Amino acid sequence: MHLLHSYKKYTPLLNEKRFAYLCLSESLSTLGNMAQGIALAAYIFTLSQSILIFGLFLIIRFAPQFLLFSIAGNIVDKYSRRYTLTIINLLLALLTCVMAFNAHSTTIILIITLLIGIIELPYHPALSSSIPALVKKDQLGLANGLIGILTSISRVIGSAIAAFGLLNDTVIGLLIFNAITFFIAGMITWTKLPTANEDSDSVPMEGGSEDSTSPMQSGLSTSITYIKRHAVLKNLIFGSFLVWGCLSITDVLLVPLLNSTIQGGEKYYGIYRFIAALGMLIGNYLAVPWRDRYLSLKRTKYGYVVPLVILSLSSMGIAFSPFILGPILYLFLWIAMFLPSNLLNVELQSTPNNIRGKVISIADALDGILFILLTGLLPYLSHFISVKKLLISASFPFVVISLILTYSFIRSIYINKKNKSLELT
């Protein structure tokens, strides 16, 4: 009955045809991205048997996000988001085909991965910025929840396909399959999405950070100032920065940890990513009630505290037991990762349309700073310390930070209740 009720609350959104097509396009694009990312991560390690090359692969994938975020924001705000999404998907299809025909060259894979990282830069800001053009502002929470659930289902399917491909050594077939999904996604966005970058309404939503800015004031400095002025948005971006940093530890060390535990253990990475996709699905399903709960508590800015606790403790636990407790903790880790996503997404989508792409790009870039730093540093440290000890020691600072933030969160609730009781007396 609960699942039926949840489905019914999303029905009005599915009746919005253009939004439904956006969900379909994003689901297909995510399916290809998930299968490709998992397959290449393990494949690169198998080809090179080097944690340094594997770390370089991860850096190449994410470094452009930090270095070129301003360009991405300008593209999203200046040009049609419909065209942006379409062109990116078609270019991904083309580059994936090229990679498939050169799958035995680590150098070519790394070069194409870098090109894909650059081309993908405007994708997430363009996608997220497009949602307010298709649904009303008071439906943004549900819209993000629905698209999160559907793309999580795609991740589950994509990770299952990747796991099958890795275990059966059919990486080239995976790449060709992914190219087809990117192409279809591009065709859907081209034919079904609106050309103009306009919101469906302009009614400020409760809990959002809608604010007026002049169309002339649309530069990077205006976007940074906007974030500084909005405390909830600023705190949620900081929380996301910490969560992504904590995630990077497991992301870069899991494959070598599996390899060091069992001979050829990196081939099981696909199974772990399938578990991760299940965690994403559960986390996205719970993201809407999670946001509602923090709005009712009027503690929106603390929405990342509990997930950070779970993430940091799970990362440490995986180091102690990668093949027994590891899968369970990995599931918890990814549920926690996506629980607070709706809080930040709605705040970002509630920013003025003329700077929305830049604000989202800034948030994405900040997420990447710690992620890239740790992804680049940890592989080098693995030469001086075992992967297990490195995972434990790198997780420990996040455990401490999460406990400090938890204390602050509990203290704020206590002070709020105390003030309310004083008002009543």
C-alpha cells in the first residue's frame, strides 16, 4: 500500500509529457554512463595492474569538473539547454565507439576519458536547470525524487550489465551498447525538450532560496555572492563537499583493496557497483521524505550530517572486512550518499534562472575539490602504507568531523526546544 501511494504522488509528474521524456532520456544516458564507468575502472586496473594508472583514470574523469566549471556554467545559462544535452549525448556516443575500437590501448582510453570528462561538464547543470522549465516550483522536490528513482533503476541495470561484461571479458561489447544508449538519449532530448531556457512559473517555493537578480548580473562573481548570501544553500554545498570527499576514499581504494585481498579480486568490482546502484535506488526513494523531515524540523542545513556519519563509518568498516561485511556497508554507504540529494537539488534549482547553471557548476566544482585531491594523493600513499591501513586512516578524519557536526546538530535542536519552552512560559 505504501508503494502504491508513493507511485500515485508521482502520477501528475508523469502526465507532464516533456518531463516524462526528460526522465527517459536521462535514464538511458545514465544506463550507458554507469555500465561504461564501472567496466572501464576495473578494465584499466586489469590492463595496467597499477594503482597509479587507476588513480590517474579517476582524476582524468573528474578533474575537468573542477578546472573548467566556469565555462560549463556559461554554456548552460547562455545556450539552449535542449541543444546542450543533445550535443553532449551524441558526442558521448561517438567517443565511446572510438574507444571500443581501441580498447586494448590504455593511452587511448585515458585520452578519450579526458575528452569525455570535458564534454560532460555542462551535462548535469543543464539537466538540473531544465527541470524547473518542465514542472512547477512546488513540485521540484517530487520531480527530483522521481528522476532520482528512475535513474537509480538505470544504474542497477547498468551495473548488472557491467558486472556481467567484466566477469565474461566482453568490455568492447559493453562500450558499443553504451554508445547506442547515448545516441537514443540524444534523439529524445532533441525532439522533446523546449528550446528556450524559461521556467514554467516564477512562484517562490517554501524552503527554497529564490531571489531576484538582474538579467545583466549574471557573471561568476554574482553567482558566488548569491551562494554566500544564502546560508542554507551554502551549508548544503559544504555538506555535499564533505560527503563527496569521503566517498572518494572508497572509490579510489576499493579496487586495489579487493585485489590485495583475493587474487583477481578487482573483477568483483562490478558486483560492488551493482550493490552501489541498489543503494542509490533506496537513497533516492527516501530522499523526498528525508527532505520533508528536515523542512519540518527547520534544520535543512544539517541534512548532510547523519549521512556523513554513515559514510565515514562504513568506509572504515569496509577496510576491516571487504568481502564479508563489505557488501552490506557498501550498500549503507550509497544509501547515505543519496539521502540528502533532494535538499541540495531543490535549493540549486530555486536559484534565479539567469545564474542557475553557474551556481550548479560552482557546487559541482566544490564537490570535486576534495574528491580530486584525495583521488590523486591516495594512490601515491599506497606505496608507503597498505591499502587497508590507508583506507582506515583516510576515513578517520571524516569520522571526527561527522561527530562534531552531529553534536552541533543535536545542540541546535536542544536550543530550539528550550527557546520554544521559554516562549510558552
